[in-house]
Amino acid sequence: MKTIKLVSKRQKRLADLLRSTSGTIRVEDAVRVFAVKRAQANKILANWHHQGVLRRVSHGLYVPARPTDLGQVQVLEDPWILVPE
């Protein structure tokens, strides 16, 4: 049986991070969940902020972007991945 990959690595990492927090995301949360150094966690969160996945509300504090904030940003890397071959 062929397994279909429905979630990208980025989406899985984001989901893991969101499950481990109570709505707000601190750099320390990313350090703990991803087991990386603080500088790497900062880069990950900053990249997600620039991609529109997270909103930065304060220094080192992020919240998930609301669906209306995403605008024209494509949420799925490949929207056709949900359609089986």
C-alpha cells in the first residue's frame, strides 16, 4: 500500500510547536520543542513570521496568524497533494 504524505516537515514542526503552547509562542518554547539553540529557534520563528505563518506581537513573542491574515499566501506547499492518484 502506498502512503501519501499529507503534511510537510514545516507544517509538522509548526503543529508540534502549537500543541506544546497555550496560544502564544516564545523563543524558549521553540528551543524546547525543536531541541535547538536559541539563535536557531529565533531564525525559525522569524522565517515563519516573514512567511506570514506567525505574527510577532512583541520581542520574542509570536502568535499563530489568523486565516484572514494569510491573504493570498498559499497554506499548502502543493494543494493537489490531498487528491489521491
